[in-house]
Amino acid sequence: MSRTFMLVSVCGVLLLGLLSGFAAKRPTRGVDPAASELERMAAEVRRLRLRLETAESELAFCRTAAGQQAIKESAKEQSWAAQRGLKPDPAELDAILLPANGSPEEVRRYIREVLETSARQTSHAENDPQIRLLADVASENLELLLQEFGTGTRLADCHLLSAVKHLTGEADRELILAYLPFYSGLTSIVVMHEWEADAAEIFLDGLRRDDHLCDSWLRAVTKLEDDRVPEGLHRYMVHGENPAAAYLALKSLDYVELDAAVYETWEGLQITHTFRRDEFAPLAAKHGVRDALEFIATAVERERASSCYLKSLQNALKELVPYDSDVRELAAWVLDNLDAMQFDPAAQQYFLP
């Protein structure tokens, strides 16, 4: 048995004894005015005991030959992933210790050490160990986690968001809403707990800003029964940093001025947020914006789009101009015949008369 397993087992036994003693001293209902609170605490004791029993079962498995083999295979996978930047080095994470009864500054330092390992990853998964390490700070330190959003990389924020989801309950409604304007990703927690009505003004106010709003924010706005929503989405689609998601939100509302909004957005993207053109061009071309079709054909013919969008632009071109041809040949043909091509609004396609 490894020293780690022995330490965990001993701690488990001691904690079980402590919890059992506490539960045994619980007064019966009606004897103490605080009986309901003690009942709640007793339920928490039972939950912790179950977790410890589960942990002991897992440790027992680890002591078997099959368990030892599983540990070796897991270690190999972790080493392979760590070498490629997909996961952190397990030894590095083991060295990050949460201080017992730590001060806010000590807990904050612990959180940042965990997030530093996230910053060096190249992928995110819901079983990443950093999520558990961050959630270990417990709900009483939830605000310390919220304060770290936006201070690191996108992956660090992903790990933070997953940990916050695990810790957030009804009692944290006001705290989550207070931080929602500063990190739109918290929308997923608002939706999960059905707090949209409480966040209505925050959602609407966000449409007046030009920064990035996540897709779930823009979808949540469409659920509000408020006359300000279509105009707000139109404005954000033209000026904001996530026009494609705003387009889908407006389309879901059957917005009557969608064509005009698309044209206005495409014109604006030639001056600001030009990096969004790869994403928005197929949507604009479907609404008859010929410049967007030319942009797509040029990007496909010269293969100059960013790698993550080139394939989608190739597929979009084949949908917009339904001719059976190699996609690069099709792009060259479109550029040669662009002025003569006509647009069919019903089919959202271009053709030669």
C-alpha cells in the first residue's frame, strides 16, 4: 500500500469517528429549538459518511492487482497528455495544497496556482482535475472564484466556470447576478437555476455594450417578453463582438428587418471586428449580400481563411452555388461570373440566368 493510500485511509477512519460522534450527540426533535438545523447537519453528516464509504471502496479496489494495473494505465495516459499540453503534470497539481482554515489571501493564492496550470493546457474537459481542486475551496469562498474570471486564459475561465457550477445554489443567486455583467459565461448558471427573470435588466443592458456576449446570453434574451429585445439584438448584431449568435437570436424571433440588419452588420465588419468576417460571411451571403459571396469565393480559391473557418466556408460555397464541381474550381468560376449571377431569396442560392 502506498503512503498516499495509507494517509487517506487513516484520515477517513478518523473523520468517520468524528462524524459518528457528532451525530450521536444530536438531540431529538422537539427538545432543542435548533432541532431543524441539527437535522440538516445530521443529513450532511450522512452524506459525508457515504462519500467516505465510497472512497474506501475505491481504495480497496486500488489495492487489488486489477486496481494497480488501472493506476499504471491512468498514469501513462496522464503522462502522455501532460507531455502534449493536454493535461497538467499530476505531480505539479499534487504540490498545490489548499491551506486548512486559510485566510482569503491564502485561498486566493491557491486558486491562482491552480489556474496557472490551466493556462498551460491546450484543451478543456469536464473531468480536468483543476475543476475539483477549485471546487475544493467550498461555497464559502465562491466569491473568490468569481473574482478570478477574466484574469487568465479562456481555459482557466472554463475550469472556473465548471467549479462555480458545482458550488452554486439558491443562496448564491444575488452573488451570481452581481458578477453576471462582468462575465457573460455565468449565463449558463442563471439558466440552469431558472433565474432569467431576475437577470432580465442585466441581459437587456448587455445588448447596449459592444463587448463579447456568449451565445447563451443572446439566446436567453429571446426568452424575455420585452419589446426592447428585437431592437437591442439588432443594435448588438451591428456593433457587438458576437454578431453570428445575435443573428440566430433575431432569426428565432422572425425579425422583419433581418435583411437590413444583416447588410448593416456586414458593412460594419469591413471596418471593425474584421476577424469576424469568416464567421459571418455565409450568413450575409444567404441574405443576398453579393460582397459576402465574393469574400467566401476568394477565401476558398486562395485558401486564405483561418484554418478553423476554411472548411465551413467551403461548405457554405457549395450550398450557396449548387454546382457539382471541385470546391476550388467552383470558387474560381464564381469569381469569374460574379457580376452575372442572380440571387434567389427563397432558396438562398445564386445562379446564372
